[in-house]
Amino acid sequence: MAGMSRLNINKKIFGAVLVALLFLALVLGFIIWDSLTKMTEEELKKRGLSIANHIATSSSDYILTDDYYATYILIEQAQQVNEDIRYILVFNSNQTLVGHSFSGDLPSGIINTHLPNGTNKDQVAALTSNEGNIQDILSPIEDGDVGYVRVGMAESRAQAMILGEIGELIIATILVCIAAAGIVYYVTRLITRSINNLVKVATGISEGNLSLRVNETSNDEVGKLARAFNEMTDSLISSNTEVEKLLNELQEKDGIRDMLISKLLSAQEDERRRISRELHDETSQALTSLMVTMRVMANEAKDDEQHTLLTSCREVTASILREIRDLAVELRPPILDDMGLIPAIRKYVYNFEDKYGLEVVLTLPSNECTMDSHKAVALYRIVQESMTNVVKHTSASKIQITLTLQNQHIQLMVRDNGHGIQLQDFEKARQQDRIGIYGMRERAVLLGGSFHLESISEGGTELSVSLPQYDPASNR
């Protein structure tokens, strides 16, 4: 498919028609071959039955009188009449061979390849030999009381004739395809000439030459397209001022958008903090109370079955309590607000290694970096999202996280040893509405920093973020 995209429209149309012609020729050839094969097979069966019936009728008296020479002459005359006869075998009522058309020894096993089925009617069997397919016709003599005749009709000569006919058909098809290809090529050149001219003008306009125009030479769809293109070019020239105005408005809207995103992220963190607090203070306490009640009920259970059921329910409740507490911490770890970014990252990495079994090499400053809460939250969320992406989308076994302070900038680097990231991965993430990467970039850019994500030469992916330690607008 990639090769097709590089072809021009002339070659695409020409190739499509040529493929259609070849496909049609193949289908017709198959149909003709199948029809001729079936007709030949039926014709061989009819002639074989006629010959077998004739020999059966004529050889009855010879077999009864043991006149085997006359039987031989009858077989020889029948074989000379039809070139498709491969062999003739005549058997008496004891299924003893009394005459055949082979000049030497009989082929091994030929006598038992086709035997009477006791119906005293003509039989036809398809046999396979080293000479090709053979239609073996068995005809009873005097309803089988005297014996039976077998005539083998070879398909090789008929198939050779069919191949000859098919060869002529192929040659005729090739000639027709060549002629049709020439006609199609000429017609496509006429059709696409205006389109090629339109492409040439469009290329010139894209390079900045707005004085170019397309010649309107017809009233068909291509001509209408040319007129519409010229009108579009005129509108483009007259709208330069409007475009500049729109660009200024867009820049203003981008500023508003950045402010809204910043407020949205702040509101999101506040909501996470509130939900985390409610999960920890209210839901966790309710589950703890429920566990205590279940333990009391289990101790007072009347039988072992009730005690086992209550104990099992208490274990399930304990598991739910642990998951809710983990979720509360993940939503907004209290350690981030109480002790700062570095202890929060250490705690998260410890839990991450325990949960997923990946090796994480952590390099952090010995002392807490001075920064405002927005930058601390942003860096923590970027670490959280990047490590989650490693688990979801790579086959990495090791993650390296480095946080340093350089030239009044906080530098964060997250590197893994997975299979790396490609450009198509970004497009796939966008199509599937996975905004994790874009969310990390937005957090960094809104705080005046930079964000880079790329594959590294030794394998894996490297994420790097740089944030100013202090707000550039402040005096600190």
C-alpha cells in the first residue's frame, strides 16, 4: 500500500484497469477450463460405454465357445477405432481374464482396481495412473452371466487438446489486454492532464506565488474544481489582513487557554485532595467500623459455618480498605504536602517497586529543593504518569529517575530500558484519546519549563523536564 501512495493518478487508474482485465481473464479462463474438462470427461464416458457395450454384445458367443482368438481380434479392432482407449479387458463369469489389449504383462493390480458390484449394470470408475486420469467403464456380458468387459479411456489426449485451446485463449487475452492498456493509458492522460495542471499551480501557490491561476478548459468536474481553486486563491489574497487579525485573536485565546488549563489543574489537585481526605477519613473509618462489627459477630457466631462466612467477609472488607487507602494516597499523598517532593517520590517509588516488581534506580538531591507547591505537584504527577506509562506500554525491566538542581532550574529525567517510542506512537495515542503525554507537557509548559520525550540509542525512552526553580516574574 505504501508503494501505491507514491504513484501518480495516471498510473493508479492504468494499474486498476489492467488488474481488472487480468482478473477477468483469469476468471474466464478458469470457467472455460472447468467447462471443457467436464464436457471431455462426459464425452469419454459416453464413448467408453458405447465401446464396452459393443464388445460385451459381440464377445458373448466367443467366450461361451472359448474362442479367445476371436475375442483378441474384437479387442484389437475396437482399440484401433478410438485413440483414447488405453486398455480393454474381457473376463468370463468366473472373473478370469480371457482377453486384453496389453502387448506384454499386465500392470500390477489393474485387474482388482474395478470389480462388478453385483447390480448387473454399467459401472464407471475414475482411476489415477502414472499416465494421468483414466475413466474405467465396466459393462456386464449377458447381465453378468457370461462375464464382463472393462474399457479404460485415457484423458491425456483430451487434456492436451484443452491445454492447446487454453493457450490460444491466453495469447488472445494478452493481445486484448495490451490493446486495452494502450487505450486506457491514452484516455487517462486526457482525463488527468487538467488535474496535473491543477497540482502544478497548487504547488506554486504553496511556495508563495499567488499570481498563478488554473486554465479553465472544460465544464466537467475538473473544470468546476479549477474555477473553485481560482476563486479560493483570490479569496486567499484578499484575506491576508483578516488572517493576521485572526492570528492575533488566536494568540490572545491561547493565553486565555493557558490560564484556564492552569486553573483546571489547580482545581483538579484540590478535588483530588478533597476526595483523598474523604476516602481516608470517612470511607476508611466506616470500613474499619464494619470490620470490628464483623469480628464481634464472628466471635459470637453460633456455628462454624457462620464464623467462616463472617471471617471471609471481614477479609474481603480488609482488602477493600487497603485498596481505598492506596487510592487515597495515589490521589493526593499527604507526604507531598507535609514533607515535600523528595520524600513523596521516594515513597511512591518504594510502593511502585513492591507492586510491579520493576527495578527503579533513584537519584535525588540530599536536601529538599526549594520550589512552590505548583511545581512540586507538577513534578510528582509527571513522575507518576511516566512510570505508569512504562508499565502499560513498554517491556522495560528497569527505570532510572534523576532529579537535580542546575542553574536555578530543576531537572527531572526518567529513563527506561524498554523498546522505545516512535512518532506513530504519538499519533496512535492521540487517536485513542490517551492524553497522558500531552498532560505532562502542558504541566511543564504552563510553569515556564520544557518537556522532551524521545527514544535513546541504547534502547528505551528518555523523558526530560526542566522547570525554573523560581517564578521568573518574582524577585526571589
